[in-house]
Amino acid sequence: MGAIVRQIGERELLLGAACIVALLLFSLISPYFLTATNILTVLRNCNELFLIGLGMTVVLGIGGIDVSVGVVMGLAAIAVGRLLQADAGPLLSGLAGPLAGGVIGLVTASVVVLGRIPAIVATLGLFGVYRAAVFLALGGAWLSGLPTDLTSVLGAPVLGIPVALPVVAIAYLIVFVVIRHTPFGLHVLATGNSEVKARLSGVSVRRVQFTAYVISGICCGLAASFYIATYRNVAMTIGGTLALEAIAAVILGGTSILGGRMSLLGTALGVLLLRILQNGLLLVGVPSLWQPVVTGLLLILVLGTEAGRGRFDAASLTRHLRRPGRQGAAG
Amino acid sequence: MLKTRTLLLAVAAALAASTTFAAAQDKARVAFVPQIVGIPYFDAMQQGGEQAAKKLGVEFVYQGPVDTNPVDQLQIVQNLINQGVEAISVSVLDASSLAPVVEAAKAKDIKLFTSDSDAPDSGRALYVAQASDQGLGYTIIDEMVKRAGEDAKIGIVSGEATASNLNAWIGYMQERVKEKYPNVTLLDPQFAGGSAERAAQIAGDMMASNPDLKGIIAVASTTCPGVAQAIETAGKIGAVVGTGYCSPNTARAYLKSGAFGYSVLWDPSELGYLTVWAGKQLIDGKTIPAETTPEGMSHPVTYDDKTGILLLGDPAVFTADNVDDFNF
Amino acid sequence: MSSRTSLTLPILAGLWILIVAGLAILQPSAMALSTVTTVLQFSTLLALVSLGQAMVILGGGAGIDLSVGGTVSLVAIIAMLLDTAGVPSFLLPVVCLVAGTLLGLVNGILVTRLRLLPLIATLGTFYVYSGTALAITGGSAIGGAPAYLLPWGRGTLAGFPLPFVTLVLPLFVLAVLLLRYTAWGRWIYAFGFNERSARLVGIPVDRARFIAYGFSGLMAGLAALVSLAWLGSARPNIGQNLELTSLTAVMLGGVAIFGGRGGLVGVLAAVLLLVTLQTGLLQLNVNTIWQVGIIGALLILVLLVDNIRMIRRTA
């Protein structure tokens, strides 16, 4: 169990440097890039992905994956929206987000962990089921023009900073402390590293996995509250592509998709870099249709820098993934 | 196996539950296939279609794809043809997407026509138009210039880059600016797909990169909320005029907050009504006169025999002052 | 592995019969040849892409190809762009095959040479391929596919669509034979099941896996060709969602996500089941959103059944 949370490792430095280079480059080309309003716009657009990425980091950390997160946010957003419509007030509605997200996380966790179905297949199936649920819950219409109760709370600036940022920071801090300083955190990494070894060392592997999916659900739910506060609208297509974006950002950040290695700082930087590039490219006049291409190239390039260092050993990987119960992998 | 049986039962239950949807088939059927289900715009068309079906004594079938995917839409149309639905109207996602099924429809003597979004060279029977593409493109620019000035810089946020009706409107916007407002700068359109958050992201980026931006046009109704929210969030109410092709119900909150200066649309439920009416005329083999007031409608519509376009009328402009008079 | 495939097929067949029987009772008019034609017509693209996807997944090493949909779109666009640029139109099929294979081999290089995880590598190329197809066309379709293709793309033989008869069936038969009777096919299972032993006995794992990604690209290229011949135009989003539906079909068909287990007959059966289900629900005029939900639930249920069976056996 030698795995540790890497704090500031190579990848984080690389991403940090990439962010700074992108900032410099864009501000040289476009005079509007480095303005307060634009920076705030970029940060604002990061919110949901920050939170969903946080949950995804924990899920990948235990060696799982969840491709349904975007729609989970959608379902939670409907709960928040309906409560706002029913005049439940900002506090109750805002808290309903993480609560609903947590409940859906329980469902996901049950299917994946109790059903012992490979996470990618199970969550692919759930993606379809949840989409149908979104449609049912919306009944064909949109939630639009929702009351501004939540907006005035979550959208309000504190000392000039949108209140969302400190909330996101606190969420990251909580997860960081839990992972670094509690037995549970150790168990998460142990499980991700090698399920069998973790089990042999007395870790309740399935409880750890279960908890990870619930945490991810809560993060999606929190994202939903911010989503509603900002957009005051839920359409049927909500969150459709968010899951792949979140996975891309988390992988960029240096979290291993095989589990056992996670970097919260990396995730935050990955999200930031993606959004800076999307914003900057539009500012310098590249049509928005090219944005996915840049995301893809970035993913291949950054991950490609690890090429040939033997981090991915296909042979041990196959054994690592084999069911039932994973056998030990060299990490 | 016990579990296998449970599984089979579950599917059987699902199928049984769907019997309620199965339809009686003694009346002639008119189908409408929207670009996507679950959005208020097409919902309103569905309601209009149902009203017309009741009034005109036909049966109305409404089926559309969950994603704006032309192949899914084609599959739906093909299945309606197989069912022998007498008249099928489609709001095409892509002007050439009807090609493979036009022959199949002809062979079964099924009236295949377009509504809301056209496929001009496909051999469709006719096109039920909400307003002419030209009228829509021109109106939204004219209204924008009225509010933002003759030297304004205007941005465009559209939905799917593949939607041919949206692209046609954008084309006429560009034409109008070129011909009538030489000092207006119209930025290249950006595409947000179907999601509100992408639309908001793009609209926000657009305002940041163009601090002198005076207006943003949301072309797809799915992008309206995103654009409006971006204007509100950026604190640019009053400085940037938002608008789009969206219904009063969708735009109401934004018109009142001032994020939207106006909104341009027709009544989609009337369009749905007219669509079913047109389907009925086709089934009955009646020729549509150049100007007529269909049964159950309050105003006349025009039909151009040469182009096969049945026109609902002029687009309506909604503002904060008149928006409460409408409910769709 | 044999016990698993032998149970997958009966389950799929049972479900299929159930759907058809349900449809026959609820909508007797659907029992027509035209329904068969429609099901096969809309199975063709999915079947081709799923065949490639299945090969990649069978080959193990966490193999997966998320880029298949993007490849179909991009190949269709490339082919039509070259066609309009004056490349002789009789070369169009060749262009499709070559472009598809090359795009697939890019994945192969990323996975076997750069040692990127397949999920990451193909997520990257998914973004690049599908994004490029949309961006270079600005989203609009390119019409004017060569007229000689259309009779093949839209034609039928005794009610069976020509692309299905001339491509899907022969390719599946060929691939089944290949997997069962050639060394290459046995390798795929071998290193999919136990890579370390396979390497130890000298199987060129990397080369075979490289070829598997190329094959997946080739299948996507063929799918692009079929789409051109069928629709008569190249659409920049023709492959949208194919990555997820093909994955669903392959998993439903009994291929283990970690490779080495499962068969191609199951995959074809799963494709037909999925499209029959969609068609059945459409014929009954059930809202399309139910398709999405039912298919998702079906995937989970079938794997659950499979798991419970495996646990009982190991217990």
C-alpha cells in the first residue's frame, strides 16, 4: 500500500505551466482575455465541471468509472427546480441538490457494487435509464424562468468573488482531508491499487466502493444546485456530454483510470485548462466547432508525454481488471 | 433459470404497458416527426396537431428522436411508412435526409411532406412553413437594428451545426445585413449543440471577446435560456440586447428581466394545427387554394403551388409589453 | 468461455421471440416483409461498427474503441470531400476503406506504441475525429454521392437490404471463421484472456492488437461507405452515438468487457435484438425515450443474470 496522494507532482506542474502559457498567449493575442469579467466568466463556467470532476476523481481512484454523471446532475437539478417552483426557499432547494444527488448515487452504487457489474457497462446502462427518468420528470416541457431565490444566494459575490468559488474550494478541501487523513482515504487508495490486497488487509472493499459512488452523486447534486442558480432552466438534454468532459479533465489531471493514484489539484487544473482553452480559442477567433478537437488533442498529447515510461503495462492491466475479484496488480 | 424468467417478465411487462399506446386504426392517420422530442416548441406543435385531429376527424401520431440525430429520425419515418400511416410530415434535421425513404413512401401511396423545416429537392408533397425563412431572418435583424443601432456588433449562437432550417435563417440574416445595414458587424455564428450550458458558455465568451457587442441572437430555441442567462450573469442587461426564436413562455422571464429585448416566433401550436390540416387535404386529394382559411383557424394562410409552400403567416414579435397576452 | 456464449444466445433469442410475439399480438400489421427490411437496414451500420468494436474488446488489455462513431463521420466527410475535389468516383469505396483503416491504426499506434490506455486514447480520438468532421464542414451535409452507389445502398434482394446481404453477413461469417480456425483468431482470445502467458509463448500481442484497431477502423470505414450509398450524402454527424450503442450491443452479445470471452454470433444477435426492439416500440408508437431507458435496463439486467449464474458456479 505504498500509494500516496501526490501533492504537487510532475503532472500538476505541467498543467499549471500549460495554464500559464495559455493565459500569456491568449492575452497577447486578445486584449480582452485578461480582463476581470472574462476571468470571472471562465471561472463561472468551471463550476459544474469542478464539482463533477471532484466526484469522478474519487470514483476513478477506487478503480471505477461513471459515465452517467451528467444526467445525474440533470435529475438533481430537476429536484432543485421543482422545489424552487414550490416556493421552498433557497436553503431547502439548495440543499435538495446534494441530497437528491446522494440518493441517485446510492442507486448507482447498488447496481455497480452489489450487482458486481463492470462499472463502465453498468453506468452506460444507467445513463439510458436516467435519461428516461429526466424525460419523465420533466414531462416533455422544460423548467424555465425559475425563481431567482437560489440565484441571489449562490450567485452573489462575497468580497468580489462569486460565492461558488469558496464552496468549490471547501468541497475540494473536505475530500482532500478525508483522503489524506482518515482511514477511509487510505482504504480508497488501497482498493484502487489492488482490491485483493486491500481485502486481505481487512479493508471492506465493497463499502469503500459504495461510498465512492455516493460521494460522486453528492458532488453531481451540488453541481446541480449551482447549475440551477446560474441557468434557472432545465432542458431535456441537460448534462449529455458532461461525463466525457469530466473524465477527460480528471485523466488530464493525473488521476489514474486504473485506480490507486489520484490528484485533486490535478483535476482542478485539468478543468481549468480545458475551460481556459475553450474560452481563449473563441476569443482569438477559432470557431467553437473546433473545441472538441482541441480537447482530444490535449488528452492525447498530455497523456502521450508519459509514453514509454512503462506506466501502462498491458499484461498486468488485464490481470488487474479480471473478474471476479481483481487480482493483484503492480500498480 | 429463475432470473432469466424475471428478466423475460420485465420485458413482457414493459411491452404490456405499451399496449395503451397502441392505436385504433379506423380513421386516417396524420403523423408528425419533430427534430427532437421533449422541448416546449415541438410540444406545442403536438398539442396543435391533436386539436386539429379532433376537429378534422383524423388520428394524430407524434414520434420523434431523443437526440438530434438524422439516422434516428429516418428510422422513425421509415417505421411510420411501414405502418401505412396515410400522411407523414417531418421537420427535417438535414435537408437531404429524406432521400432514402421518398421512394418507399411513393410506392405505398403515402403522402410525405415537410413541416417547420424543409427539404426542398427531396420530392416532398408540400412544405408547411411557419413563416418564410427570409421573413424570419430579416425580421430578427430589423428588430435588432432598431434596438441596438445601425452600427451595432451582433453575435449569433445557434444550436446544431447540422440543422438546415437554422442555417437557412442565419443565411438570410447575413444577407439582410450585407444589403441593408452596411455598418452592422455580424459575427460568425457559433454552435452550441442542444445544451443550455454550452450556449451560455459561448455567449459569455462572445461578450468577453467583444466588449462592444450590442446584441446576441439565439437561433435555436434550445439556446435561448443559455444566452439570456449569460447576459444576466455578465451583468450586461441593457448593454447587450438578447433575442432569439423562442416562444413567449420560454422568453417571458428574460423579456421581463431585460436580458431579452424581444423574441421572434410564430404560434407553434397553430403550425401543428396547419400541418395536420394539410395532411388531411393531401389524403383527401384536395387541391389547396392560393389563399384559404382552414377550418378551425382564425386567419387565412397562403399556398404557392409552384414551390409547394403552405405559409402560416408573418412571424410575431414578442416584447415585455405584449408577452403576457400569449400562452405557448 | 463456451458455457457463457451458449447461454447468451438462448437469452437473446428468447427475448427476440418475446418482442416479435408481443408485436404480433399488439400490432399484427407489423408482421410484414417491410418490417424485416427496415430492421436489417437500420442494423447495418451498427452491425459493422459492433464487429470492429467486438474484435478490439476481445483482444483484451482493457481494449475499447470509443472513436468508432467519429471515424464513421470523418471517413464519410473525407470521402465526399475528395470526390468533389475531383478524385475519380469509382475510387470512393477504396478511399473509405483506406481512410477508415488509417484512422483505426492511429488508435493502434496510440495504444500499442505510445502505451496510452485504450479508453483514454480513443476518448481523445473520439473528440478529434467527430470534432473535425463537424468543423471542416461547418456542420452541413455534402451531397452528390456517386449515382452508381445508390442502387446498392438502397436496393433489396427478396426483402433483404443489399448492404446487409453483401457486407454484414459475409463479414460476420468470415470473422467467426477467422476467430475459430486461424492462429490469429486464437491469439486474440489467448491474449485477451491471459496476456502474460500469451507473451511468454511468443504471441506477437502488440502487432495483433494493432491490427485489431485497424480492423475496427476498417469496419467504420465500411459503415461510412454504406451511409453514403444509402443516404446519398455525407453527414458530419452520421456516426453520432454509435460508440455507445456499439458498446451496448457488444456487451449484450456476451463479450466480456475485459476481453478474451464471448463470440461474434452473440454480437450480431444483440444488434438485431436492439434494432428489433426499437422498431417494435416505434410500430407501437411508444415514445422514443422509452427505447433509451429499456435498452439501458436490459443491459444491466442481462449482465446481472450472467453474474448471478457465474457466482453460483464458482460458489
